[in-house]
Amino acid sequence: MAEYSVTIAGTLTTLISERKYTTVRDILVTMNPSDIAYIFAELEEDRLPIFFRLLPKELAAETFVEMEPDAQELMIRAFSDSELREMVNELYVDDAVDLIEEMPANVVKRILSQADPQLRKEINEILRYPENSAGSIMTTEYVSLRPAMTVEEAILRIRRTGYDKETIYTCYVTRDRTLLGLVTVKDLLLAEDDEMPISEIMETNVISVNTHTDQEEVAQMFSKYNFLAFPVVDAEYRMVGIVTFDDAMDVMEDEATEDIELMSGMMPSENTYLRSSVFELFKNRIFWLMLMMFSATFTGMIITGFEDALAAQVVLTAFIPMLMGTGGNSGSQSSVMVIRALSLGELEFSDFWRVVWKEIRTSVLCGIALSVACFGKLIFIDKLLLGNTEITYLVATVVCITMALTVLFAKVIGAMLPMLAKKIGLDPAVMASPFITTIVDTLSLLVYFAVANLILL
Amino acid sequence: MAEYSVTIAGTLTTLISERKYTTVRDILVTMNPSDIAYIFAELEEDRLPIFFRLLPKELAAETFVEMEPDAQELMIRAFSDSELREMVNELYVDDAVDLIEEMPANVVKRILSQADPQLRKEINEILRYPENSAGSIMTTEYVSLRPAMTVEEAILRIRRTGYDKETIYTCYVTRDRTLLGLVTVKDLLLAEDDEMPISEIMETNVISVNTHTDQEEVAQMFSKYNFLAFPVVDAEYRMVGIVTFDDAMDVMEDEATEDIELMSGMMPSENTYLRSSVFELFKNRIFWLMLMMFSATFTGMIITGFEDALAAQVVLTAFIPMLMGTGGNSGSQSSVMVIRALSLGELEFSDFWRVVWKEIRTSVLCGIALSVACFGKLIFIDKLLLGNTEITYLVATVVCITMALTVLFAKVIGAMLPMLAKKIGLDPAVMASPFITTIVDTLSLLVYFAVANLILL
């Protein structure tokens, strides 16, 4: 894909320098907006406006939506007022809102000044909803029908008004803006009688979301119900917009990325990896690194406290990384599974004890298997094969008991913390690997020295 | 949601025991299949068939698709042959395939024996495609049109044949099964002239996928192009089916879950967390735990090798967890970001050096910030405040130099390994936290003792 586009970009640049504008236009109009945007990203920036002006109005707007924010800003600055007006008013409302959210203040001002009054009003309405709410990702361009219309009238209305609607396939039946039901184009086309009133074929049991519903919840509803769109209603059940499946897909992807980043001890990033500056990456990563470095004070203190024991049995030090590593990995396994299940809505807080019981049994199995394997490894590999005479049966026993107990603690804590976090309104994803590891590191050392004290000293 | 359904399930059970079948039916038909399936999951298993038989045929099939495999199996065993026949032939082909892939062999045999010959043929065709390919998730039920049809004829054809198609909104224009173009219902409805031939309004530049295209790639195409469906063609560009957006959403979710599990050192699970047995959880987790435990032999050997140094400067032991922890966390941050970007198609192998250079600069910033903070912490908190007199300026210098170097190594290796893995055809996700941590643990100890040797001894 990448290689292919680079070649196309080269061809287009050559054609443009030869002033073969019609040829360039002919090539571009065969393409999909996403692909054109992808190719444009490969071009030299100062050529961009020339290419862009060759696109027909509608394709230009669709391509513009797919471009990266830097390129969009560059284009807007190159546009004349009338070019900008034409482009902005060709956009769907939700795309216009996305654009405005990405642009710096002076560009936003220019965009809004060129938008039609109706569009400007709709943009401002959507901008008023909280970030990450259904209201903030919805579009106000949907087809609304009246309950008394016949099937034929409804189809006529769709044909007349459908052109600039984000989707025509699900239409909403309203009276005084109150949502009464929905009807799909499939229902309309397959209806046996064209004279039947919409009120008789509409689905009245409509599943809607509220303007304030969290976007992650909306995305989950899409994957549960497989609908093309959900209506968005306000507190009075008046219909204000729709969220479509393509927005839900973007939300799903973004939320998964955010979870993954949080789980790995990073602040969620605003940009894609390649588009993030080094300073942004640094800023997103340093907080957790600092926090975890400082929290290592505890492990340091524990080791210092047991310095005498360690000096007497130096061999014990050699197993600290293995024990802490196994504990950390065990804990992050269970925490990550629980976090993902919470994100997908598969787990509720009411499952708390079921989860704990599952983890106890799993960790007993893992603990036994690991301890037995570890005992074998210590005796047969480390002691007999590698000839480390400091490893006695007692030392091996201490290490293996610690391992089994650490795995148990790690898995149970790893599963409990994300659920508790969710209960008190925190994002469960912060309770993943780095956080769990810090707790488990401390616990495993305490267990290690306690067991060592009991058996060896 | 959960609480609400439990109450409904209770009400329904009461109504059934009072034999108020009509009331139960009236309640159920107002609901969405996903919700009915959710409520059914709360019912006692032996009541299930009674409830199920109350549903109208189409709703019954739609609900069945949404049920969990255990419940589906239970239902099929309770069905008479004629009931099973009715239900199976009501299913969409891709749902029938999903069902067959989940059921044990004897149930599969019964399902196939009741399927209509046409359906059985289609099921078998799809089953022949490799797992996770576009062919394996497609459906063969799409609307196909001929290029010579007029808009009016096309609409008529959709009205006649659309009823049991998975989607009618995107129709495919074919000649001798070769894909020529596509036309949407929106294009048809908004066409100005009903007599225009389809060949004149169809989009000929169709983006299609091959039967063998990986399902993850297909899902990425949905999020890139925002289409409702993609046509699936064979090697001769003959159209064999379509993949719809709802299947792509499921794939996106599953692939993100799989990545997250692999990144946390687990084999990808077949079932959701609550539905996985303890033994399954154990099986998915123990492999990496064992591997990482055995690989800790290296860290053990390094520590043993430097035992004399450690015995002389016992204070050095206290900082091992902090150094390994910081290294592990730094490495997993960069590896996870790179893995996610690779999954979403944002990174290519050609970006390799760009990524490495970005990570070098980021790690220098992180390394300096962490070292300075660590030096301050060691001197002001640990030495002066907590009175640990063993910490000298030289010891603090050793620790901080090691920290800066470890962060650098960790971040660069963490970013490189997933890209190299992808290049040689491995899943980049296995190069995350647990794997990186093991390498970084070893490296950080080597650096620690080398620096200590140089400065302290």
C-alpha cells in the first residue's frame, strides 16, 4: 500500500510540473477520498493547494475530512474566503465539529465566519456537549418522518431530502421533535402496501442514547445490537441527532488504544505514534516512570532492613529478580483480563466474588506448577548442572514457597483492584501492570524474607 | 442493565409457571434479540425451550444467534427435527457458519442434516476458507444486479429479493459473477432518472478484499473507508460474498483483546473471562510464566557472578528492584505504543529508523529527568532523611548512570523488537512487556555491575 502510493504521488507531481491538470484530475476522481488523502500526505506541502483545487467540490470536502490536522490547517490557510466557505458548507456537521476541535483558535474563527448560519448554529450546539459524550460525536443530519406519512410519501421525502444526510437508511419518526419510532429503508422498500401509514410499520421500541451517554458505552451498544445508527435524545426524549456506526468504530479503536496505553503506564496520547512529538511522548511517559521509581523506595527499604540476613545468605539475592518477575507477570495477567472484560461490558461489580474465586483456583494451579518446576530447576540445573553449591534443599524450599504465595497474592490483587477502581469511579486501566507490579514487588519481598526467616534462620 | 434483566427474568418465570403464555409472548416481542438472549441467560436451563418456542420464527432465529454457545447447544438438543430445520434455515449463512464452528461434532451433523441443500452448500463453501480469513467471516447473501438494469428495475429487484439478504444498502453489479461495480440504495433512490441504466450510475472503482485477506486487515479497511460492506472476490475477481460492518466490529474487538492478552504474556482466550474455565485460564497463562521463570536463570547467574561485589557493598542490592522496574516499565511503554501502531496500520517497517531515532530522543529526556530525580531522592530522602549512611555520592552516581543507560536500552529495544518480529512474520504483540522485561532485566543488571565495577571498585 505505502509503496504503491509513493509511486502515484511521484507520477502526480511530475504531471503537475508538466501542467497536465486534466490528467491529474482524471486520475484523482477515480479514487476514494481516504486514498487521495493518503497520497496527498506524500506530496510536498506547497504543492498541496494546487492538487486540492483540481478536485470536484464534493470529493474535495470528503478528502479534506480524511487528511491529517497539520495538512488541514495548511490548506485552510491557503484557501481564499470563498474557497473556505464552499468547503466548510459541504462538510457533515460532525466532521465540521471534529475539524474545529483540532484547529488553533484563529483558524476556528475563520472557519466559523465562513459557515452558513444554520451550520454554525448546529456546530455550536454540538460543541456544547461534554467531551466523549454521545452529544459530542453525533451529527444532526438525519432523516425525520412524520407518523401519518404513507410509505410512498416517506420514500419521496427521503429522495428529496436525503442528499446531505449522513445516513438515509434508518429514518426517525418524530412528532414535535419527540422520538416516536424508527423505520428503515429496507422496511419501506419491502413494505407490501405503499399506502400504509408509517405509524403502522415503524418500530416503536427504539433503543436510544442520551446526549450525555459516554461514547464508550455508545460504542458497546453498536457491537451489541449491530445497528447502523442510534438516535440521540435529550432529557425530554426529544430527538437531537444520531451517532453512526463509523463514528462508533473510531471510538472503539481509540478507547482500546487508550486502555492499552494506560495499562502500560502511559498517559493516553492525543496523536498517533508517528505524529507525536518527542516531547509529547516524554510528557506522557514520565509521570508513571517517576511514580514507580519513587514507590521503589519501599522495596529498597525492605531489602535494607534484611541486609544482615542477605549478607549471611547471599544466594537469596540471586532469586529476587525471578520472584518479583513471576509475581509481576502473574498479577498483570489477571488484572489485564479483568480490565478488558470490564471495558467490553462483560463484567459487572456484582461478579466480584466470582472473579476472586476463579483467580484463587487459577493461581493455585499456576503456583503449584511453577513451584514444582522451579524446585526442579534449582536442584537439577542450578545446583547439580551449574554447580552452585550455595543452593541447598532448604533454600530451594524457601524460594518455591515464596513463589506459590506470590502468585496467589498477585493474581487475586490483580483481579480485585481494577474492579474496585471501577466501583469508585476510576478508570480500571490504571490498575494494570505498573501499578500492580509495584504492590506485588513489595509483597513478594516481604513474603520472601518472612519465609526465609522462618525456615533458614 | 444487569439488575433490570434479572427482574424481568423473574417476572417471566412467574408468568410461565402460571401458564400465562400469551402475556410472556407479548412482553418478549417488544424486545430486541440481544436483550432477549441476555434475559434468557438468567433463566433456569430447563425452562429455556418453553420460552424459546413462544417467540415468532424470525425473532427466535435472531435471538438464537445472540445466545451463548452452551445455551445454543442445549436448545438444539431440545429441538425436534422440524423445529431445528425451521430455525437453521432462518439463519443468515455467516451466522450458521459461526454456530457450526462452536458446536460439537454430533450437533454439527444434526444441523447440517436439517439445512436446505442450498444453505448446506453455502455453509460448506465458507467453512473451506482458512480461519481468520475474509472468506471465513463473509456471508453469501448479498444483492447482485446486472449492468443493463434500469434504476427502476434495480429497485424492483431489491424489493423482490431483499428480504433475506444481510444488507440491501450496497448492491453489487456483476456479469458472469465478475464484479463490475457497486451501487448503493442511496444512489438508486436519489437518481434523477428512473430509466437510467445501472452501468451509468454504478461506482466502478470498487475496493474489494480477497477471500484469503486476513480478517484484521479487513477490519482496518472498514475503519479507514467507513463502508457498510466490502465485496469479497476470489483469485479470478469473481464475487463470492460480502463482509459487513457488524462482523468487522466484532473482529476489531477480538483482535484488540487478543493483542492485549498477548502483550500481557497470555495465550489468546477462546471465551470471555467469565465463561473461561479455571483450567483454560491456567493453560493460557502458564506457558509464559514458565518461560519467564526459566529465563530468570540469567539474572540469577549475573547476581551470583557479582556476589563478592555485592557482599562488599550490600547497599547495591537495595536498588536492584528499582533499576529493573524502571527499565521494564520504560521498555514496555515504547514496545506497547509500537505494537498498537503496527496493529492499526499506522506504522510500516520502512519507518524503522524514524522510530528508533524518536525513541532515542525520548529516552534521553526520560533518562535525564529520572536520573536527576533519583539522585535527589537518594541523597535527600534516603541518605539525609531516612539516615541510610551506606548511600554515598559515588553509590548514588552509579545508580543514576545505570538508570539513564537502562532507560535508553529499554526504550530502543522495546521499539525495535516488535517491528523486527513483524518483519519476520511473527505477531508483534508477543514482543511486549514480559518478553522485553526479561531482556531488560538482564541488561540492566549487567550495566549496573559494570558501572559499579568502574566507579566503586
